[in-house]
Amino acid sequence: REREVLALFVDGFSYKMAAEELGISVFTIQDYVKSIYRKLDVSSQTDLFSLFINSLSCLGKAAGGDPLSIYMSPR
């Protein structure tokens, strides 16, 4: 479910819009976002978007997979 919330968040959905789209409360969205931030070790929406943009450099290596997992893997 966190992946769904993250996808909506990256697409520009507000907490309220994401909650309506998924049929859950805004408080549940907030809990998911807190968990996402913790797991990705970011503390703000700006950090999250920077991480997303930086991970795009791994699109070629991802070969259709998740570039974020490649970007965040130990080198």
C-alpha cells in the first residue's frame, strides 16, 4: 500500500486527494508517508523528490525494474 501512496504522492496528489483515491483516511495516508520517509531515510517532501530524481540516473541499469532500489543499493 505504501507503494501506491508513494506513486500518488510523486504524481502530485495531496494527502486529501490520495486518501480519496484510495478510499482511506488522511490520517492513514500520513502514517504511510511517515513510514515511507523512515524507510527511505528522508525527512521532507523535498528530500523525497530529490531522491526520486537522483534515482532516475539508474533507469538504464534497472532495465524496466525499480531504479530506486538500484540507486539505494550499496555500491
